[in-house]
Amino acid sequence: MKTTKKFSLGLVSFLLMVFSVQTSIGQNFNINKGASNLKVLGTSNIHDWEIDAKDFQGNLKAQLEDGQLVKIDELNFAVVAESLKSGKGGMDKNTYKALDTDKHQRITFQLQNVKNIDCTSKTNCKVTTSGYLTIAGTKKSVDLTFDAKVTGDKITLSGNHKLKMTDFKVDPPTAMFGTITTGDEVNIKFQTVFTK
């Protein structure tokens, strides 16, 4: 009788251990293009401008415990450079020339490490990371902070990041024989939805 009781307790302990391990195992998520958006906001000597990314890919590997984000193992994101559209053909053409899209077809971000995950609630966290951003063939380490929201089987990452084009050896585009010049700094705003 004692042996049976010990066996039962051992089995329960084993199952609890297995279950607790499974609740924090890494889960794979892929970007939902239809629910996501990325914009590049900039300035010029005439007016402010905005470009939308129309084609991008991404994947996320994260660990959740009881529906709360506890760890990000992988995060990769890529934008097809010639999918950046302003609604103005001339501006797009100058943008592709500045980005040298014939040689460098994608703009990419690859997570290097997660510095901190600060959750204000079970579903909302502020994530501080560093990673490699590659634009026009120039790869640089950047710090990126974003909000992460867990809703059921999806994780939404949202935030913005300011950068200077010249830091990536990109000359700010010009138009009308140089009479229209764009500012060096741009702001990348994103809301990316990842689903299982």
C-alpha cells in the first residue's frame, strides 16, 4: 500500500514537473502581414513625408508562462526595399537609388540580445533589446525598445526607432535638381503582429 502511495506521489510530481517545463517552452510565431504595418517618417525643406512598407517577413520565438511573455529567443524582420511606397513615383525612385536597391534588396533586423523585459501587467511588457540593423548593405548594432502585448495566440510588437541615414552610408534623397532635400533623420514606426 505504501509503495503504491509513493508511486502515485512520484507520478504526480513528475507530471507537474513536465507540465511546468512545457508552459515556458519556446513557441514559434510568424508575422501576420495583413494586421501589421511599418512606416518611415521624414522631413524635407518643403514638407514632411511618409513611406509605407508593403512587403515584409518576420518570425519570433518567445517563451510564455501562463500567457505572460518571459523570454524572447529569436526575432528577425526583413522589408523588401522596393516595397517602400510613398504614393509618389518620383520620390520612390529617388529612395530606391539612395538605398541602392539593385544591390541591396532587403532591409533587415536581427535580434542580438534582450536586455530587459518589464511587464506592467500579465499581457503588456516593455522590452529593451539590441540587434543588427542592415540598410543598403551597412550593418550596425542598434538599441531597440518596444511594447509587447500578448493576446491569446498572438504577440503584437509596437514602437519606433529614430536613425540617421548617413550612419548607414545612405545619402538623403533629393529631387528637382537638388532644390528639394530631405532631412538626415528618419523615424521608423512599427506595429507588427506575430501569430502561431
